[in-house]
Amino acid sequence: MAAPSELFCWKSGLGLPSVNTDCLIVLVVQFESKHRHMLASLEHRSKFTRFRTPGEAPQKYNADYDLSAKEGADTLAFISLLEERLLPALIYALWIDPKNYVEVTRRWHGENMSFPFNFFLPGRMQNRQLERLRLIRGNDTLEAGEETEKELYHDALECLNLLSQRLGSNKFFFGDSPSSLDAYVFGHIAPLLKIRLPNCRLQQSLKNLDNLNTFCSNILNLYFPSESDEGSSHPVSGVQQSDDADNQPYKRRKQLLSVLVAVAAMLSYALLTGIVAIEHVHEEPVGRTSLRGSSHDEEEEV
């Protein structure tokens, strides 16, 4: 029996089971495969009337096992479309747009990282996302700006409209059972639907596509029921607000302590490397100087 594998994902937050697109995709595919695996095991038991050990489970069952050849080709085509058209806009909205990055993305990651990594890791992650965006778009000089935003959001909206047309009135893209395409679509549109972004015109355009909103809710209700009632479209309860108010003094103390520790570390580094030096200056007592001055005057008078 193969050794179990471990999956490390970004934690839940902002109304999502994970704040990372790739993690969302893998989590949904994992649940889909487990569901089909359980159905396959039950079918096998009914035919042969014996129990199977976990190592004997049929490995051929996965999220796309029941798809036809055409549906498999459609899956690859739409995944490619997502990565070329929608993913760049998602990266820009979360990591490159200055207002969204400072107020949402950087703030959340900083609050969920330990000291001192929360001071520099979000910035490094932003740089990597910018490099990723430049690679996808084939533009080494791409920067944040109105023209860049307009171009990316235009391509993303075309992709969303195509997805909406393909989904139609279906619960999932290939009927009543989700596939890997559903996982990929969910991983890309859920952050845009659930995360409150102060500046994102694409977010409002997506919210106007009702079938994609319903699709996202179906995935959350099916696999992540604890997260389905959270997000941008639901107000924060009074209990949550009270808890946040109670935690404010603690958060402020923690932030102040972090700043003091950082300042102390910088001063220590400066002293050890010689950037800053402390010089001791010896001054003679004032009274002694006065006495010597009066004695000198008496000698001149004589």
C-alpha cells in the first residue's frame, strides 16, 4: 500500500476554505476523488460481498473518470483559458493593485505569519506574483496601472462570460457531478466572489453572472459547509464584532511589541557592525575650572 501523502495549504480565511487558488483547486479535487472512490468501493462490495482494505481500493477512480473524450478535451481547453485569461486578472487584483494589496492581501498574510517573517515575506510573495504575471503575459515591463488593469479585466470578463455560457443552467459543468474543471473554475472565481476588495471592477461584473455565483455556492455547500455562510455578501454577526473589539487591545500590544523588538534588533545590528558608535567625552568639573581661573588672575595682579 502506498504511503499516505501530506498536503500543506494556506489556512482558511476571508470567507474561503483557503486563501490560495492552487490550494482551493487541490482541496476540491481531493474531495471529488474521495467521493467517487467511496462510491466505487461500495459498488465493489455489493458485487463481491466482501470488504476491501484501503490498499485494495480501485485507483482508476478520480474526479474525471466518468467523462467522455469530448468532455475531457473541453476540460483541458477551459483550464487553459482560465490560466491565460482569468488567472492574470486574479493575480493583479490580489497582489498588484496597490490598494487591494495593502488593505487586504498584505494585511491578512502579515497577521497570519509569525514574527519576523510577517515583515518581509508578503513583499517577497508580491514580487514573485508580479514575475509570474509578467511571464504569463509575456511582458517583462508590466507594472500596476490603469491601462494594465483595463486590459487584464477585459480578457478576464470574456473568460467569465464563456464559462457562464458553458455552465448554463447546469449545477456543474458536466451535469450533476463535479469534475476537475469545476475545481479549477471554483479555485479562480471563489476569491473574486468572497474576498472583500476595495478596488476591483471585475468583482462586480462577476457578481452579475448569477449561474456562476450559484455554482460557487454549490461547491461550498457540498464540500465546505462551515465556510458557505461566510464571505463578502453576509454581514458580520454581533458576536463576531464583539470578539473583534475584545481582541483589539491584544492586537495593539502585539503590534507594539513587534515594533519594539524590531527596533532593538536594528540598533543591536548597527552597534555590532560599527554603523553607530558611542563616544565618551570627559569634561572637567565646572568648579575646578573656576578656581584655576581665579588663581591665574591673582598671579597677574602681583
